[in-house]
Amino acid sequence: MKRRVLPGLPLSLGITLVYVAIIVVLPLAALVFKAASLGPEDYWRIVSSDRAVASYRITVLCAFAATLFNLVFGLALAWILVRYRFPGRRIVDALVDLPFALPTAVAGISLTTLFAANGWFGAPLSAIGIKVAYTPLGIMIAMAFTSLPFVVRTVQPVLEELDPALEEAGQTLGAGDLSIFVRVILPLLTPALLAGVSLSFARSLGEFGAIIFIAGNQPMETEITALLAFIRLEEYDYPASAAIASVMLVTAFVMLALTNLMQARALRYTARA
Amino acid sequence: MSAGKNRRPSRVGDAPLFRRILLSVVLLFVAIVIVAPLLVIGVQAFSMGVTYFGATIAHPDTRHAILLTVVTALVAVPVNTVFGIAAAWAITKFDFPGRRLLLVVIEIPFSVSPIVAGVAYLFVYGLQGLFGPALQAAEVKILFALPGIVIASMFVTAPFVARELIPLMQAQGRDLEEAATSLGASGWRTFFSVTLPNIKWALLYGVVLCNSRVMGEFGAVSVVSGNIRGQTNTLPLHIELLYHDYNAVGAFAAASILAMLAILTLIAKVALERQGAGRIRRPSSLAGTEPQPSEAKP
């Protein structure tokens, strides 16, 4: 039995393809083309230069630390939002999305002011010898802030759907709270946690606006890869900028594939539960 | 614990002491990580008095930055909305080869760093790019001008409307539209009287989030705008400029406008979520184009 075909395919698909081609595919293809036109030797020399490698290391390490923080804090935040009732819960729930709603430049100057040596948090921290602003710690905080909602928002729905009977079964069998959490609840949350973590990590790798204010931007020390691509551009070193940006692009594609894999798994898991 | 047999056994983590400690620790972190950054914007913005705040906002450069930001949004958001609707209609109402690939491509901007996007645009429209020389010969200015800012904003927000509509329209199926057209309604009529009422909240949700991102975009726009004071500075770029001019108070005054926008966005988001928007999220582009088993009910 053939389905009746709705009208509008040529128009809607036409608009979609033209838009995607001009806005998304063309610039990325141009970037890849530019990077490819360098030739393998020049390309390798640029992307494996000391300064570039240092920037990868800083970016990846800080993103890793920020993601680890968000894993723990995001899980705890999702937990209190779903399991506990307290005054202001809805406001906290709405505020979780603030890092997505607040422009990154605004977040950048705001976090820098808070964590600078004379800031609300920077002053007490520097009194005990911890410098945050203009150090990798600052980069980590900016990354943690901008990717905060991911873990919360992926874990929250799974936690809401969790069957209380599973916990009761554990309790009847004599297991303590910690044991039930580790052996029953955590495994059920793992796919959602992994999905949230991979999104959070990917976002941290590409973040720019919030970081450049707080980072200090010292080459080899507090310079992230996105900034290096930007600096090469300002120096009119276009091939270097293209090469470094292409490394970020490839990383983004790898992360995209990975997050999709994680999310597909998380989804299958939710569907089965 | 064993106060009565009828009582539901307390759930994991409900022990009063544990509960209190966890709640306090998490809320403390919420205050530090989320509330304080918001609060400090207001405090800093007014730290030199209301008059100074007013003077910063009324400064021609700030006013021009606001204007440029609004104009960018007025162009980018509607165009993006039309694209989002077209993409959702094509992908959910028809079967064609390459549908899944199209879904993935639409979501690419979501995972690409805004800086990469900005750099990529230079290699299309810049002098060292594909069309640069031809554009210069024709005296068409795209980069370091409004068109560049608009298209860079379109790149970073390309998935925003589509990703709200696609899962919803997927779940709603095609039956209603098919009934309408079989009763003789035209395609446009079907869309406006059948489809649109069913997707209006999700559409508005996507538009609100898209607008928020366009008005706040920094990375991509800072690459393509050229940062010319009083000419190609959007509000986020203007904030950076003031901040690096050692005018932190001015920067925060300008930032407070965007912070207000963020708060309004959050309020609109909550209100729209109460109407059911944002519920059916297709968490992934590769997870499949079939209706999600867990949430497939229209």
C-alpha cells in the first residue's frame, strides 16, 4: 500500500540543502581545502610545533579536569533536583541552564573578576596560596562553567524514571545505601553519565569566549588551542591558522562520533528500562 | 526506620543527616558556580553608581553595539527559523536517501568550535579565501562587515530550531497532514492550520534559544567582524573591548544587558517547557530517525 505523498518536498528540501551547503558545508570544506593545500611536511611542522603541542596538552588536560568536576557536581545536582524537595528547587533547576544562556564573553569577565586576586573568591584563595585567574585552574573553571548543564540534563530524566522497586529489592536483601548506590543505581546511570560527560568534554575542547579572559594566555603555559588558531590569524599566518583549526575540526568530528555513540547507547538503555 | 510497617521504606540517600549535608554542599556550589557569576555582573555594573552605568549604556559606541546585535538577530533568527521549519518538514514528512546524513550535517555546528567556524569563513570570503578576490573585485564586503557577522551567527545556530522541531514532528507522524491534504487542503494551508498549531511551542522554544545564542555569540563573530569600534562591534565584542581598555565597570554595564537577556531567556524557557516544549529531545543525530521508543507518544 503506497502512502499518500505530502506536498512541499522540493521546496523544503531545496531550502534545507542550499542553506546547509552555503552555511555549514562550504566554509568547513574551504578550511579543509586550505589546510590540505599546505602539503604534508608543512602541515606536520605546524601542527606538531612545540607551542601547538603545549596548547593541545593544556586544552585537553583542563577539559578533562573540568569534565571530571562536572561528572561529580552534575550527578550531585541532578540527584538533589530529582530526589529531594527543598525551597527554591525550581529556581535552581532553571538556573542550571544559565551557562548556556549567558554569553561566553559575559561569563568570561564575570569569572575573571570573581577569581582574580582581589575578587570575591580569588582573595580568600590567594590568601591560602591558590592562584586561579591567569593559571590553568582558571581555564578549568571557565570550562567547567560553560559545560555545566550537560551532565545534569542527561542524568536528570534517567534518575526520574528510576524504579524505586530496585532500591527496595536491595534494601530487602540487606544492602546498605552505599552498596545500593554503587551496585544498583550507578550502573543504571552510567550510560547517561557517559553521554553527558562526552558532550561536556567536547564543549570544553572548543570553548573560547569564557576562557580567554581568565586564562592569562601565556604561550606554552595558559594558551588554549582555539586561541592559538586565533592568534595565527591576527598575525596573518593563514596557513598555520588553517592547520591548527583543522586539528580542532577533526577532533570535533571524532568527539561527535563518540558522543553519538554514547547517546545512542544511553537511549537504548532508557528505552529498555 | 522501623517506625511502622505501612511506611514506605525510605529511599537511598534519604537519611536526614546525609540529605542535609549533600543538599548544603551542592547548594553551596550552586551559589559559587552559578549564582555568584550572575550576581557579580550586577554588582560591578553599578559599582560606580547609576549615573556611570547610564552613561556607559548611552555612549554612542555601546548604543551602536546594541543596534548591531539587534539587527544581526533580526536577520539571522528569522532566516534560521525558516531553515529549521523547512529542514524539519523535509526530514520528517518524507523518506529520501541521505536523510540521516542530512541530520548529522545539520548538527555539525553544535560540535564545532566557534573559532573554527570563524576561521573557516575567512577561507571562503576572506582575501586569501575562495571568493575573496572576486568579492573584492565586485566591491562586495562580507567579512569585517554586517553580512559576515550575520552568516557566522547563522553557522553557530544552524541546528537550534531544527533540533527542537524534528523529534517532535517525527513523533507526531504524518497522519494529520495526510488527512488534511486528502481533504483538499493545499500544502501551505495544511502547514499553517494543521502542523503549525501542533509545533508552535517547540518552534518558539527553538527561536528563543537561537536568539539568545545569536545575541551572545563571541568566538565566531570576533574572527569575522574585524572588531572595528563603532562599526562592527556587536555587544559581546564591545564588552571585550571595554574590558581590555581597563574599563571593567563599563564592560560589566554592557554585560548586564546580556545578562538580563539570559535571565529573560531562562524565564521564557521555563514557561515554554510548561507548555510541553523541549520535552521530546532527540538526544542524538545518529541514534536514528525513527520515533524514539520511550517517548514516541504524540
